[in-house]
Amino acid sequence: MEHIPVAGPWITQKEIDYVADAAAHAWYENANMYHERFEKAFSKYIGTKYAMALPSCTSAIHLSLLSLGIGKGDVVIVPDLTWIATAAPISYVGADPVFADCDEKTWCISPDAFQDCITSRTKAVIPVDLYGNMPEMDAIRDIAHDHGIAIIEDAAEAIGSEYHGKRSGSFGDTGVFSFHGSKTMTTGEGGMLVTDRKDLYERCLALRDHGRAPGEKMFWNAEVGYKYKMSSMQAALGLAQLERIEELVNKKRQIFSWYRENLQSIEGITLNCEPSGTTNSYWMATAIFDPKFGRLKEDIIRTMKGNGIDLRPFFYPLSSQPAYATNPYAREAPQRNITSYRISPYGVNLPCGLNMTEKLVWSVCNKLMQVLGFE
């Protein structure tokens, strides 16, 4: 039986050629040529003034928090349903994460839940464009503006998604992206920070390069900073992928359409939504199963794996995880975040690698139906 992985990239000769060229020529006076091309092309695609290539999305969130002056005593609101990389940098800077409930349909942070979590200590919110879905950004921005709260848009999973004609990642004081090998476009590992604010961009430039002060004096450090840089080979790979971004996003949307054709009519299965005015890039095709099937996500994943098909679990609520066992905001979250705790136990990500074909999607759906007791 053919093994079906859950995620993976689409690499062509263009990517191979660009990386080989970087390995051969991106040195000496040309050391930054692929960084500059990649960042310029990325900012143009997203629609922001600035873009900064980084080693990960996590580092982009870290720099965003630092540049906004967030630290000890401050609170940052995050959705309870997301990967820990969204919240971990809050701890890096000494602030406290507060976990907000998700919207029933988009699975992204609920504006009402965001509003309810705000206190005098709240300095920022990190809405996550979960699995390519887009939250209600107009409402989130209005609430943030009314309370003087900064927005860091975590678009790690949503390159190519749109909300009322604007690209994902362009709604916050900063936007952050991931180019992990599982993402729609990849640099192997890597990330990007985008912003329209010159002050934040310049602050991040210094912080990512060991706190070096601008000027002619070399190796002169104004402060202790960080080593957050991407290699030329990664930037070259990213540029090649970005030049194919429409092709990559269209393939993701096609993969989801195959799943929708096979599963949308099955009572008790809920798939990703695409509300009016949004474009979902469907990084992951996700299925939420009605509890009536009597199968938790771990059970379904284990059974499918036994048939050569890899699934991923829908994210566990951050507030439920051992990493936040001593966080007082995590202890109170289960009573408040009803939707997150109801959805998470019954959700899986279906195979969405860019190597998927209609036949492979059919095979996944056929086996899934058997696991759920339909055949």
C-alpha cells in the first residue's frame, strides 16, 4: 500500500536552479542578493512596505513583541487553538499569554472572546489565520484600536489567504509567516516578518543582528540582541517558491475541493469554511467529526496510520498542555473556552501534501469512511 504523508512541498527545477546559483554566487559583494530579491518580492506580494527574512515564524513573533516594547507585567492574548509557537515568544519576553476562545466556523480567535479577555495589562493580541482560515479581522482591529492594543497577525499557515481583498499578514502592526517544510511555500525552515511601520522594521533589523548599531563602526553592539538571519540558499529557495505562489495556492485549493466533493455531503463531518469576502488558501484540509461517531482524533489517526495514511491532530488547546500547567490564565480557560474544548478532541488534518492527486484524496476519503463505520 502506498504511504500517504500528511504534508510536503512541491519543488521544481526552478527551485533547484535558484539554490544552486545561490550556492555558487551569493558570496562576497553578492552575499545578500537573494535576501534582497526575496524580501522585496514578498513585501510586494503581501502589500506591505517592509519584509524581513528570518529563520522561523517563531523568531518573527519574538522580534515583533520586542519591537513593540512588550515585557514583564504585560499580557498578550492568543487563541487557545493554535500551535505553541504562537504563544511561546510571549514567555521569552517575560509577558503572560491569555488564551481566548475560537469562532465556531472559522476556528480562529473569536472577536467576542478577544474582547472579554482584555484587561488594563493587555498590550497585544496575536490572531492566527488557522489552517488558512481568516478571522473576522475588521472586528478584531476595531476592538484593538479602541483599547490601544497592538496586533501581531500570525499568518504562518495562510500565505495566499485574503480577507476583503487584502492579503493575510497585512492586517497587524506586524505580520508573520512560516516557511517550514510542511507549509504551502517553503525554505526548508524559515520565516518572514512584514510591516508598514518603519520604526518597528528598524528596531527589528537591529535586534535580529546582535544589537549592532547602524553606522561605520564595525562590530559595535548597542545592546545584546539575537542571531535571527536566513541563509542565502534558503532565500533563493523562498524566492523561487514565491514566484510560483499562485500555482502553489491553487493546488492547495484544488486538493481541498477534492475533499469537499467526497465529504461535504456526509452528515456529521464539518470541513474548513470560506466566509463571504474571504479566500481560504486551505493549507490544511481539516475535518471535525460529530461525537456521535464515538471516535476521538487519536483513535482515528492511529487507525488511519495502520492503513498507511498519515493524519495530524487538530491542535490541542494551549491551556490544556503541560507547558502551561502553572499559568493561572490556562487554569481558568477550560471553563471559558467552550468552543475550543468541544472542537479539538474530534478534529484532524487530512493529507494535503502538494503531491496529492485526486485519486489519492479519494483513497483517503474511502478509508476514512470505513473507519467511521460507513462501509
